[in-house]
Amino acid sequence: MLNVKKKPVNHLLSEYVKRLETGEALLKDTPENVLEVVGILKSYGVVLDAYSQNLIYIAENQFLVIFPFFKYFNGEVSFSKLLHHWWHDRINFEYAEYCMKTMMWHGGGGLDAYLDTKEFQELAKAVITAKLKNDPLMQGLNQLFPDFLIEQLRVSAYYTGLGQFWRVMADMFLSLSDRYDQGEITSIPQVVDHIKTALVADAFKPITYAVKIKDQVYDIIPKSAGLTFLADTAIPYVEAIFFRGTPFMGVVSYNAQAYQIPPDQSRFEYGALYADPLPIGGAGIPPTLLMQDMRHYLPEYLHNIYRRSRRGEDDLRVQICMSFQKSMFCVTTAAILGLLPYPLDTQDLEEEKANRVYLEKWLDRLKNSQLLVVNK
């Protein structure tokens, strides 16, 4: 019987199906791509470290605070820091919140399901009761709108969920840069393998959430809920941020009669893998904030490449976005291969068929992405 891998692949992106079947990446393996991907992920890792710390701080210290004026200060409020904040000489934590809200809006995974359970509601009510013990005004608000504060704790749960997810990713990207500097990483498949190995290693890392009120600790997401890094934060994040995303104001019309936005969220294609880098820098484009943050932490070897481009640093954010998009196709490759139903080197015909069906489904979703553009 003819081996499946030798049969022609009947798919629009057949070249990429074959690449994945042979353990290669969606991004072409060239020295320039390796340098760009590792360099931008080094910068991204530094930024994610800051994002992660702030999201977790907000979840643990700003929960049920209706007007958290100093939530971006991580508990270190000073007049000097306030001036830097107003002058925008700071990390743009607003982008981290944008990702959190997008992830919450699209839902999916165990975290989303858990937040609709009776167990969560009971734990949330216990936290609300303890927090509002000496606050009659908030107690009255809670009596009038009993679901309002529970919803605030749902949001807080997403703050910590994304923060814990990014904690793992930040360490992963920074260690990748260290290995590159030591000469251990020289190809795109090695980049993908590093990411895949780290994802698998932390797959079952528990996602938990507890807050301290006075001297007592209250569970909101206990370990017994069984939430884990890969299934309940990583996969929903890839779905929400890499694939679906949200349409940016000023780029498409929000008028329902214009039919520019699909009525079904599952058909959204506004994520990082589909985005046109050219609008980066424009008003109302949230990823501009991320590119602005990353520009401050670019490794010199990558910054020099951008300086030598035709426009130099005039379109620096766009160049950063293009490199970032390449890196996200590497992360996507790692996720796809990490979730493969059967090993790539399987000799079982049925397993090979199942793998190909699985890969073709992923590639179906990437038909309208920037995959062909980043590989030019």
C-alpha cells in the first residue's frame, strides 16, 4: 500500500503541509529569518515579563477596586513615576489588557468554562463578602447589582490567567535568546523545537488564583479546578490572539449594514497571523503599543538591520511588526506540532492519514493569513 506521505497533497498550501509533515516550520529556514525571529523574541520576552508581572499584580492587589487609578504602577507609586506615566515614558500595559479582554471575549478552554460554574460563584461571593465587610456603599451596590462584582472577579481571573501564561512564554523566549547567543540555535526548526519543548514541559502547570484579604487567603481558582497552562490558557490565547483577534476601529466599518465584520466570531481573521503590518503606528491600532514597547529592547544586531533598511528608522514599528509576525508563525508551528495526534515518524497508515487531516485543517485556517508574504 502506498505510504500517505508519498501521495500528493491536495491542498492550496500543500507546500506547507509537506513542510510540517517533515518536521520543518511554516517560516522558511534562512540565517536572516533566524536572526530576526530570535532577536524580536528576545525583545518580546522582556516586554512579556513586564506585562506578566503587572497583570498578576492587578489580579492579586486591585481586585474589586472599581477605579484602580494606579493599577499600572505595581504598587510603587511616586510623583516621579507619575510624571513618567503621563509622559508615556513607560511600558504600555494597555496592550496587555487589550489581549486579556480579547481572550475573555472569545472565550474557550477550561478557564472560560470554570468561570460559569457554581463553584466559582460561591468562591467569588465569599471573596466579595470579605472584601466589602467595612464598605457599606459597595455593599449597597452589590445588593442592587448582585452579578456586577462577580463579573469583576471573572475579569480578574483572566488577568491572572494571561499573566501566568505570559510568565512561561517570557522565560521561554529569553532562554531561546541565551541559547542563540551561545551558538546552540542556528535554524528555524531549532527555534520551533525549543518553543515546542517548553510548551510540552509546562503543559500541565496548574493555573490557580487566590487573593489575600487582611490575613486570610481566599481561593478563586483552586488547584482542584484542574486548570492547566496548555489546554486552558495557551490554546485559547492562540485562538483569540493569533487567529481571531478583533477588528480595529478606523480600519473596517462597524456598521452592520456594511457587512465588513463577520456576524460569527469563529470566522474572525483579525489576529496576529493575518494582520497587515503597514497600519502599525496609526491611531486605534492596539499592536502599535506592543511594537513601541519592543523597540526599546531590541538587540543591537537586529536594530542594525532595521537601520540599514531603505527607510531606516522611519518605519521602525512596521519593521518590528513584520519580524514579530514571522516569529508568531514559528510559535504557531510549535503549537501545531505539539498538538499533533500522532508522532511525525509514525509508520501506521491510519495515523499518517489522521496527521495529514489535522495539518490540512490548520492550513485551511491560514489561507488568508500573511503566511505567503512572510516567506517571500
